[in-house]
Amino acid sequence: MDNLLERLPDGLYCAAGGFYIDPWNPVERAVITHAHADHLRPGTKRYLSTRAAETLLRARAGTGAQIEAVGYGEPTHMGGVNVSLHPAGHILGSAQIRMEYRGEIWVVSGDYKLAPDPTCVPFEPVRCHTFVTESTFGLPIFRWPQTEETRAEINAWWRANQNAGKASVLFAYPLGKAQRVLASIDSTVGPIYTHGAVEQFNRLYREAGHMLPATHYARSAPPKTDWARALILAPPMAKTSPWLKRFGDFSTGLASGWMRIRGTRRRQSIDRGFVISDHADWPGLLAAIRSSGAERVWVTHGYRAQLAHWLEENGLEAHAIDAQYEGERGDAELSAGEAEP
């Protein structure tokens, strides 16, 4: 079986099609799985993405970026390769990249999840010969609770803080996860405020047709705002920012898959941890690999060596591929040294 992709210094390259997938540096032509910063580097001359991701790409790559946008499943030809983009269930517009060349089919998953999410199109299994999968949470310890369970925990924490006269500051990655949290919580509990990094993406999600609860930009709030009733959504980077001082007495929470690891919350000085991730957990990774029907699996970022070893022990040809993808920024910082095989 020949390799349709190769790992070069700039990323995963398809020579037959003349394009990179989520390159790590600016290149001539790139196919983009989604708009998170570790998968989208500004400066590339031409991009291919889904229509749903186009606005997010422009926000990050610049208004002058040359972007060709296609619908899910819509075929396009790049050199001698037939390319189509299929739902990954990660964030708005996220896609798996299907490539067919001389009878061989490869699929690059990008980041993905199988859990339900009202803010993006659900993951779609795509049959292939070689599946290139992420492995951000590629250890058996990572198993996500049901969405309703986490939703109830966040709502209960918010109400308890109101009773204690504390603001509720919930840290969540600003693109994708924050909107997923917004779409699932009980917005009748109280007013919802946002950090600017979150609000800019809320606007883009609303423009794409997603009905999110009303939010208020925290920096524009009146001086005598009753923060004790509020839920404030902010990126993890704001945890050590003077921006927090405006809220007076507050309790902190973090929405992250890394909250599954004992001790992470304590070491990050967070009051509450909520296990919610936009990446597949261990059962989700195995289910996606099985549903692809792949004879060979390339495993990229995360616990790639561990997942590749498990797959080989269970009868699949598997290879751990070094990559520069980081998972969710902020979440990546939490993971350092926290999980062991």
C-alpha cells in the first residue's frame, strides 16, 4: 500500500494533489479541517474549507485570504486526487478530509468527537483504506459523561454560587466549547456575560444560524452590575488576568476533558471542574476507527504512541506520526504531566 501522504517539515503533504492538510507553516495550498489556531496558520496562499467554516477561517486568516469553500460531501479535484470534506463533529464547519487516488482512499480526521453537539454537524463515518486519526485523549482513562449529566452539574454550581453571593466564572475554550456550553445550559438561571474572546465567536455562530442564549459583553457592563447572579464565560488564559477583579467574590470552573484526571483541578487552582471535551474520548476514538473500516491507521497528536500500540496489539497496522497539533490551547497547558499510560 503506497503512502498518499507524507510528513514534511511544513506538515502532512499530498504530492499527487499538490496540497497540505492543516500545515504548520504558510504554504502554497492547504486543505483545512477546522479553524482552531493549531490547524490554521495564516499566510497560506490558497485554502480549501467547508462553507460552514469559511467565516471562521476569514476571521483568523484575514479578510484577504483566498478561500475556496465547498459543502459537505461535495467533490473537488486537486491535481489527480478526488477530495471531499465530511462532518467531524468537532466545532462549527469542522471536517474530515477524504482523498481518493488510484483506487486508494485516505481520510484525515482532523479533530473530532462522536458526542452530540447542537452547534455543529455530527461526525460522519467515512470508509477508507487508511485513517489518519487524532489521539488527544488516547488513553482508556478518558471517558466522557453524558452531556445531560455535565449540563446539570454546571447549572447546579451556578445556582449554588448565586445562593452564596458569588459570581460564576466558567473557563472554556472560546471557539467551539464556549458555544457548546451556551447551547446546553439553562439560561433562565441568570444573566450570561462573556469575555471578548468568547463573544467574537458567539457572533459568528449566530450569523451561521445557531440560536445561542443572549449574552452580554462583560467589559461593557454597568459599574453596579450584580455579578452574584451571573455566569461569566471566559477563555482559560483569563484565569490569571486582572480582568477577573471586576467580578468581586467569585467561584471558578473549567470545562475540559483534562478534568477527568484526578488532581488537575487542584493544581490549576480551580474550584470546580466539568468534564466536557470537543475531542473524542477513548471509546469514541475506537468507534471512529472501527467505523472507517481502515486496514491501516496513522495516529497523530496526543497519546499517539499509546493508541498506535493498542491498535497493533488488536490486529491493525498502526503508525504514530509526529505532528505539531496542540489540541485546544489552554487545555494543552492543563495536560502537561497529568496523565500516564
